[in-house]
Amino acid sequence: MLRTLFGDLAPRRMPASHEPDDTRPYPDDASDSLMLGLRTRTAQRENVTDVVVDASPAASMRAHFAATRADLEQASAMITLLDPSRLWAPQVIRALSDAAGQAVERLALRERGTLRTLAVIERTTVPRRGTPPLKVYHADIRATGLEQEEIANALAEGSHMTAVVIGAMQPHAVMALLRSMLAATRQPEWRCPWLVFLLPPGAAGLRQRILDQDWPSQIHVAAMSESLTGASSVWNTVLTAWEAAAVARHPPAALAPGDGGPPVHPDAVARALGVVARTEGLLACGLVNLSCGDLLASESRDGQTHGLAPMAAALCAARQAHLTAAGHSNPAPDELLVTTGAQQAMLRTLSTSATLGMVAMVDRNQVNLALLRFRLMEAEKHLI
């Protein structure tokens, strides 16, 4: 029996001596009903559950979230994919289902008077080793106008992360979507803390325009430019953003100053720098001795150093000057970021060493700093 829209789907119990009656309404039970007291009628067919509603489906979804996901810290991990072009999100859901061996659960919301399909909500579960599974949702919305926006927003509001796939949308459609999302995030019902936009490569202007919007302070907004060549690349981009958000929520504990940490093997350094080198907009990166500013190893996409060695020395000197001015009793800075024209240089200390750090030179018009920070943290795992 369908427990709730965002609960578990299981076959409906039927008498053994009778054929299923797909038109028989369920009892009105507030604990089992999708609409929390509103009259509904459901039927299961080919992994699709029909729900016929009397009232606004968006209002009912919000009521459900208020009852089941009021505390996102305690709620199950949920990602919503918003894909206005309907191109990538359905493929991602199917690919995740096939890869994980999990069924795709579908819920068709229908208008009672006309039986018109308002939306088909798809969900699959992604098991993850060592962490709770992710529930990934997508809504194929058939309704139009304000009702379309309301259903999409109601699904996104109670998620831990909402990923908006821009893809190849027309400029006027992108701006309309931005206005709609900006208005939705300012509503009291919105509780989703992370909003990630997936952009095509070379969309630096659009990325900056998205980030320049007046988003509410409690919402973390990121815009990631990646080559969306298939369902796997779209999901990998979403998963990268999810991992970056997890790092931001639970940053790794740093060792106390003075702990040198174990020696680093050259092969581990090469693997770590290879992770950072995949970041879009990166010009060069390297491992640096924090005490003297010497560049110990480096990597770049085009084989050029882009002035990484002198910049690494300058950043280490700036770090030492900060320590001298602030006093060695104060903690050392974890990160330094310097902007010079069209380029930016970032120095991050390693949590496992007081003498080593990673430095990166990037094109400020192409790089996503949140993604760069995540890649630097991910690279450090290879150095442990």
C-alpha cells in the first residue's frame, strides 16, 4: 500500500480469490494518505501508482514535507533534479536504477475532474558504502503555467540539494527560470540549503549572472560548467556537488600545528595533482613547502607552469607575514586566495601536515571555486 508520496511503495493487498480492482478507492486514512486527509484514489500498474487529487498537489506535497521532513538533519538524504528540457534527468534516473539494481518508482498525480496527468514523479535509491543511501527525485510536470512552477518548487523545497540542469536552454528561458527560482527560495516554505546549476562549458557569463543574483543568505548556490555528454557525466557532476556540500557541512579535522605527518610518496603526489588538474578553469597546480615556498611538484593541462613557482613562493611569504603579524599563538590560515587580473591563485594547507600545502592557478572566469576547494580536499586523501 502506498504509505506516503515520499515513503515506500509496496504491492497493495488484495483478496486471494479476486482479481485486482484498480478503481476501488482506498479508505481515507490520514496516516496512509498522500494528501494527509484529502480524499484520494490510487492504483498500481507497471510500477506506476496513480493518485487522483481533489486539491492542489503542490499544497499537499508541502503539507507532507511539513509533517515528515521538517528537520532536514534527521530526514533521509534527498536530491531533486530539475530539468526543464526533460532531456537529462529521466536518463539519470534510469541509469542509476540500472547501476544500483533498484526499481524506479513512479507516482502519477491526476486531476479528479478530468483525470488529466499533472505530473509524474520518479524516484530511485542510490546505495552508498559507509553513508546512508541517496533518494534521487525527478518530476516530469505536464501542468503548465503557475501550477507547473508550484509542483517543481514543492518537490525541491524539502530536498537537501536541488540540481537545476540548464543544458542548452534558450537565454530567455534561462532568465525566466532564474526569476522563478529566486522567488521560490524567498518563500517561507523553502528549506533546501543547496542549489546547484549545471551549465554547459564556456558559460562563464551565465555562471556569473547566476551567482550575482540576490539569493537568500541561508542558501548555498553553485554553478558548475561541465560537459554534459550523457547521464553518467550529469550524475558525476551532481555527485561532485553533493560531496562538496558534505565537506562543507562536516569539514575534516586538522592536525595541530607542528605535526609534520608521514612522508609523502611521489606516486601519491602524482595521483593527487591529477585529481586537481581535472578541474575546469585550472591552469596549473602543485605541492609546495609552506616554510620556504619551494614548489615540490607541479601539474598542468597544457604543460606550461603559468608562473606557478613564483606565485607559490609569494603565497607562502604572505602566509608567513600573516603569522608574524597575528602572532604564532593564533591559528595559521587554512587558505589564501589572491586575484591578479584574469587569474586567481589559491593556497591551501594540508590537514595532515604542518609543512606542506597545495597551490592552484586558475582562470577566474571559468573556475568554480567551490568545486576547486572540493578537488583539493579530495586530492589530499591520496597523500595520506
